Amino acid sequence: MTANKIGFSFAAYYRNEPNGKKRFVAAPAEMTYKKLLRNTTIGYLTVMIDRTIVGNILLVNIFIFAQSQHACQR
């Protein structure tokens, strides 16, 4: 990452399915912001961030955020 000045990277991973099987989730060769908005492929445990390039970003727990938004709409 350092040699190529890449600020954000992620990798492929296996996902455990409810039936006990594992499913391979491939990482795309590249990701743009527009593609990122339409795709939830990125597994947080595979993310590496170089904060000297990207800055200090916050990765939000979407599940907790969605629950809080749902509770506010009641």
C-alpha cells in the first residue's frame, strides 16, 4: 500500500451461511465511490486504511445506525 500510495484497501473473504456452508465473497479489482454506494461487498475485518493518505474517517456500525433510525420513526 505504501509503495503504491493506496489509502484504502480490502480483501476477499468467506462468509458463513445459516446452513453451515461457507460462501466466497470476491473483492472487486477496483472500487469507485459510486460503486461503493451500490455495493456492500467490503467486509470490515478485511479493510486496511492509511490515515496519512485518507485522513481520519469513521466506519459506522450500519446495523446499530439503522435500528436507531427506525426507533426515531416510531
